[in-house]
Amino acid sequence: MGEIERTVRSGTRPEIQALRALAVGAVVLHHGWPAVAPAGYLGVDVFFVVSGFLITGMLFREHQRDGRISLGRFYLRRARRILPAAVVVLAAVAAATLAFVPKQEWFQWFREIVASALYVENWQLAADSQNPARDDLASTPVQHFWSLSVEEQFYLVWPLLLILALWVAARRGYDARRVVLLGLGAVTVGSFALCLAVTAQDHNLAYFSTLTRTWEFGVGGLLAVLLATGRARAGGANLRAAASWLGLAAILAPILTFRTPEAFPGAVALLPVLGTALVIWAGMPAPRWSPSGIAGLAPVQWAGDLSYSLYLWHWPIIMFAPYVTGVASPPWMMVLLIVLSFAVAAASKRWIEDPFRRAGSSARARPLALVGSFALSMALIVGAGVVAPDVAREELACERH
């Protein structure tokens, strides 16, 4: 346990890595064996809270340290972190689609590849859910990019809201933390109210809409600002250990038992969202009976470190397997596919994610990394734009004859 405490003091966040491992594990388990984790998709909600916490905390601390927030530096960091691996996955999916998938599916698949490359896949799926001919939302290998699209849209707007709140505080001479909490809190509460209202009317729209998901990021963001005051983590180690177990239970219980997707997100999303916030608030409590011993295990930390690449790669691998083998994947093959997903994710992190992230230390490499990803994205979009209309025209001609 002493080693865990030293890790916390060194500035890393093992509980965050453990939450990432839990979140991606739930999603992978749901995709591989949905009966085991019927609501494993709630892992995405854990990711949203973690993202809101980390991004808001980073920006707020930057303002405290420098007196300003550099949007250019923030967006460049996000691009280096997110774009390279995502673009490679989209390119691989496009190539595999051409190689293995029947032409009649190309139009929809390339349509979603383009939407994913532009980070509007969530709105594409929301629009499709309103079309009676497509409201079943048949799966594609990039459907999971909807959550990345929501996250990128959050990154575009949330820093601006934070800067506005800080500007108002400076202009009026108010306490910055209070204004930020009030401003971001109002957005969070409004988004949650909208989530409840839209879920009752159209759960598909509520599921994919950025507006009905913002509150999940907001909960993490508000917690980051509260912890920045140094007062929010009151209470002894035993209290925090109990809170950590309670938070984990709030995450796991619905993942393993919830079977009414038409009621989600709605109020049900409060369980994984508040559970995640509790685990982050608790940190890595020292008592032997706390979850810290499990969270600090090397395999858990490794899975958390791999979570982004694993999330990106596992679904295309699962989706393409039947097209390659010609048969539905039996349980034993699904195990092999998940093992393959881990291997590909590890390679992706080592040779795609990490080099681009390290490129940030070189002023020369920064624009090269970003321009390279952008150029590949544009090539992918143009290529899909050429292929998909041709396939659509072929399908229409066949229907007419």
C-alpha cells in the first residue's frame, strides 16, 4: 500500500487508470458477451466523467498558474492525443471494408466512416434513428466513434465556457472558483434536465446527443474545481475507502443488471456518473480493506493505459471477423478476438499513440504530427466520398431494373 501512496504523491492518478480499465473492460465485455454485461455500454459514461475531470482540472490549474488559458496549446495537445490512432483505425476500416464487405453495405459504412472522421458520428446516428428505414441502427465497425465525437464536441465548447466564467469573475472582482462552479454548474444541471426530458420522448436521441451528455462531463469538471480548492476531500481514510467501494458498486451494479436500454440515459445514468465521481474523490485511500490494492495492480494500470487504443480497435476486429471467416464468431473465437484486440491495441499505443504524443516535445515535430493526421483524415474523407456515391448509384440502378 505504501507503494500506491507514493505513486499518488508523485502526481499520477492510479484510480483514474483503474476507472479507465473498468470502463473499457465493461464495453469490451458487452460487445463480446452481452449477456454477461447487458449494460456494458455504461463504461462510456465513466469515460465521460473522467474526461470532464481531467480536462477541467488541467485548464483550471493552467489559469491559476499562468493567469490565462491557451486554447491553441490545449487543442494541439488534444489533436496529438486523439487524432493519430483514430485516423489509422478509420483508414484500416476503410481498407478492410473494400476488401471483405459486400458492396451493398459500402454506402452506409463509408457514410459513417466520413462522419467519424469529422467527429459527427453521434449526430449521424441520432439522425438515422429518426429514419424509420434505419431506426434499428445496424452496426458498423465505426459506430463506437459516436462517443469520441461527443467528447471532441465537448472539447470545443467547454474550455470556452470556462474562460467566459473566469473572465466574468475577473471583470466583476468575484471569486473565480465560485463563478466557475456557478456557471459550469448551471450548464450541468440544464443538460441533466434536458437528458431526463429527451429520454422520456426519444431515448436514441438522448443517447447520442452531445447536449444530453454534457452533464456527465460537467460532474467531472465540477469535481475538479472543487478539489482544486483543497477543501473537497475532507474526511478520513476510512470514509474515503467506503466511498470508493460505494462508487465502484454504483458503476458495476447497473452494468451487470440493467436490461432496459429504452430508459437510458435518463436518471439511470446517475449511478455510473456519481459512482465515478465518488471513486475519483476518494483517490487511493490507505486502509487495507480499500479498493486501492486492486486498483494499483500492474495489469489494471496497464489496461487503463491501453484503454483508448483498445476502445478504438476492439469493435472493428469483432465486426470484421464474420466477414473474413464466413461464419458468426462462436464464444471460443470471441476470446481469441479479444486477445487479438489487446495485442493490436498495445502495438497501436507503442507505435502510433506514444510517438505522436512525444512529438510534442519538439517544436518542429508538432506541426508535422498534426498536419500528417489531418492529411490522412482528408484523404480518407475524399476517398470515402468517391466510393460511397458510386455504390449508391449502383444500388439505385439495380433497384430500377
